Amino acid sequence: MLKLGVQRRGELPGDVSGAVAFLGRALVDPLVVGALFLAFLGALSWIGALSKLDLAVAYPFMSLAFVLTTLLSNVWFKESVGRGQWLGISLVAVGLVFVARG
């Protein structure tokens, strides 16, 4: 959502006044606002997870964001993902299975 909202606003200008105007427009874009709200909900979920799990168990699952971001950017934005990236994503996923099983 954040990427789509920002893309609709174009590129960040190099000058300060243009950058401020760009950020102002981006911060009122419904997709950007929605993405920031979801990030806030994610932070609340993280607080909940930390209240129930050891940090050594909970923190590795933050790497799930790398897996999902790569998969979704490939599907939604048609971004290319190389073999090395797929290998790395696979290793992260396998590592998470080991962490989950304890």
C-alpha cells in the first residue's frame, strides 16, 4: 500500500521545498495513511507477541517480513527477484521452521 501511494505522487524532488510539498501530499494520500495505520497495528501486535513469547523466539519471525515483501513485490509490482534472492528467502523460511519447532 505504501509503495502504491508513494508511486502515485511521483519521485521525491531534490530540492527541500519540493520534498516538503511531496511529503505533505503523500501523508494525505489514502493508501499512505492506510499503510501507516497497518504499521501501527503491526506495532501493537509486536507488543502483544513480546508479552507472551521469549524475544529469542519472537524476533526471528520479524524476518518473515523479508519473505512476504519479496514474494508480494514480485507478484504485485512485477519486480524481478534473482536466484540468489530466492535462495536467501528459502533459507530464511527454513530457519523459521526450525525456530518454530524449538
